[in-house]
Amino acid sequence: MEYEKLLDEAYKKVKQIDISDGRFEIPKIKGHFQGKKTILTNFFQIASHVRRNPEHFQKFLLKELAAAGQKEGDRLVLNKKVPSKKINPKIEQYVKEFVLCKECGKPDTEIKKEDRLTFIHCLACGAKHSVRGKI
């Protein structure tokens, strides 16, 4: 009886992973141009969908697009015109590098820092891969 109680407690503490067999879909960016700026309206929903820190995701995207930008409310504003056909491949690159497990391909991962190194730890298969720490 004590064993079952301990087992129940352990299951409550373990992070839940999505065991559905559905393919992981990355939402497409939505936005519009306003003068010389690009307004990305669903940037933070995408960050939430891939379960990553919006600041990390934003830093990556701004660097890869060579654009200055800032958060304004629930939108990301880029200080130049960037078409979605250039933004979506960068989002896919981010997901491939910082979200998907290189071992099993599942998105059930988290970014962990150990000493000066940054790793992706897979909650599905337990694999651990290093990623670039500086963006």
C-alpha cells in the first residue's frame, strides 16, 4: 500500500508529455506592414506553442532577420519590412535547433543551463543535446 502511495506522488511530480501521435505543427506567422515596420501579431502564441521563453525566441529571430525590434503589448514589432516568407523559415530553423529532440524528433523538450553550457533535455526519451548558448 505504501508503494502505491509513493508511486502516485512520483507521477504527480513528473512533467507530463504529450503522447499523441499527431505531427507537431508550427503555426505560421501572422502580421502586417505599418509604414516601414512589420507587426507580428501571433509571435507570442507561437512562442507559447513551442514552449520557449519569448525573449530567447525574439532574440534569435531578430538576429537571424538582421532586424531591430521590440515587444509592444502582445505583438512583436520589427523596425523594417520583412515578408512572412522570410520569417517562417527562421521560425522553423529555431524549432529545429532549440525545440525538437535530435534523438526522437519530439517537441517535448526543455532548455537547461549547466555551468556555461546550454542543453536541450528531452522529456520523452531522456536524451540530452548541447545547443549554442549565445544567440
